[in-house]
Amino acid sequence: MSKVLIVKNLRAGYRGQEVIKDISFSVEKGEKVVIMGPSGSGKSTLLKCLVRLIEPWGGTIIIDGTNVMNHNVDIRKIRMKTGFVFQSYNLFPHMTVLRNITLPLRVVKKYSNKKAEEIAMSVLKIVGMEEYANRYPLQLSGGQQQRVSIARALAMEPVILFLDEPTSALDPELREEVLQTLRKIARRGKSMLVVTHELDFAEDVADHIILVDQGIIIEEGPPNEILYNPKNERTKRFLKSIMRRMKNSNS
Ligand code: ADP
Ligand code: MG
């Protein structure tokens, strides 16, 4: 198997405060990797560093064979190869669902309107939103908007999808439709790096779970080890806090 992402000794931070302290991991082609960890542990910073939305302090990042940290690299080309889905949907409110997806295809990939629309409709179908192509984002539920964001990311045919807590801004009853969409995309073989605290999703979908705390990887392994037989005390404490939160939100 080949690796779509290699991260070695990554360090990053803000104004002298080190947030990512020597993180190394990799993602194989087709692999799903879930990142978990307490709030403020550096998960979002880590994801943003991978396409230099935040400039890392040091380390190596290789995406699809290209050294992202190379000074001569065209970072826009790297970003074009990846898909990003954030906690909030970031759709343009004044454009229809269809145009939200066709715009980057036309502007960034220089596709014709016809080709862009064909691709947009095919990805909307994957996320179950093809009937909403002519609606505006604010006419949709949060879950539907997030599914459109996922479709927009998929439309660019990324070598890897980065998702940062894609369900955490949603009400519990809307989360499941987004998780089902992500399960479907996972089954289609897309490489994915997902920050999430959805334990059922992590158990079903992840090949590998990485636990981050205070900017370092404290534990990693397959879901059955990390979720059912964690070795690190901090991992145990973290999982307990997640389960407590889940119980509270379900009651
Ligand atoms: P997580 O996603 O795991 O909750 P973040 O990566 O968002 O963690 O944040 C890690 C640390 O970096 C936190 O202490 C946070 O306050 C700090 N931080 C995040 N973004 C910024 C920023 N733009 N400027 C300064 N500090 C930041
Ligand atoms: Mg975050």
C-alpha cells in the first residue's frame, strides 16, 4: 500500500506558544484515521498545518508524494488535492447548492459549466442531496448543509478528505444523517482523516485511532484497542468524559 499522507516530527504554534509538539503519523491510501482528544489539545491546528493554512514551525509533511514543506511547492496545488470539511459549513449563502459546488470546479479546476454541473449532480447524489440542487443553504437544515459541504469537498476528487469535527455543531438528531453520509464515502474507499468524538462512528469506520493530548500523540492503534482496552490513563479519562457527555445529551 502507498501512503497518501506522511507527517514527521511536526511542530507548530501561535506567537511562541507551542501547540503541536513533535507529531508523527501516516495515512495509507484508502485508510480512515480518526483523531480524538480533549478540547484545546491541538487537533484543528494539526489539520490546518497539513495544507499550511497555519505555517508549521518544523517537520515534514508529504501529501501524495509531494513535500508540502518545500519552499518551492505550489501550495494551491496541494490544497486542490485535498478536501476540507469544517465544523461549520462555510457555504456561500447567496448561491444555490449547485453553484456552491460548481464554482470551485470552474474557477479552480477550469472545468466547463456543463462538466462542473455533471460532477456536482453526481456528488450531490452520493450525499443524498440531488433534489436540493436549486435551493439556497439557508433553506436547508444544518445536517443537509453539512452534506452539501461534504459533496463540495468530494467534487474536487481529493486524494484525502480532512474533516474537523463535522458533526459537533449539529443537534444530536441531525448528526446521524451526516455520519451515514461519511460512512458511505468511507465505503467507497476514500482516504479520510477525521477529527471526531463520535465513538460509534470511530469504532465502525476507523482503521486507526490517534489520541492527541497537549500537542502530542499519547496513544494510537485500532479501534478495539483504543476504545475498549486503552493503556494510557489520560486516554481512559478522556473516553470516560466523552461517554458521560453522550449520556447527558441523550437524556
Ligand atoms: P482543538 O482543535 O484540539 O480543540 P486547537 O488546535 O483549536 O485545539 O487549539 C490548540 C491550542 O491553540 C489552544 O490552546 C488554543 O487556544 C490555541 N489556538 C488555536 N487557534 C489559535 C489562534 N488562532 N491564535 C492563538 N492561539 C490559538
Ligand atoms: Mg478543534
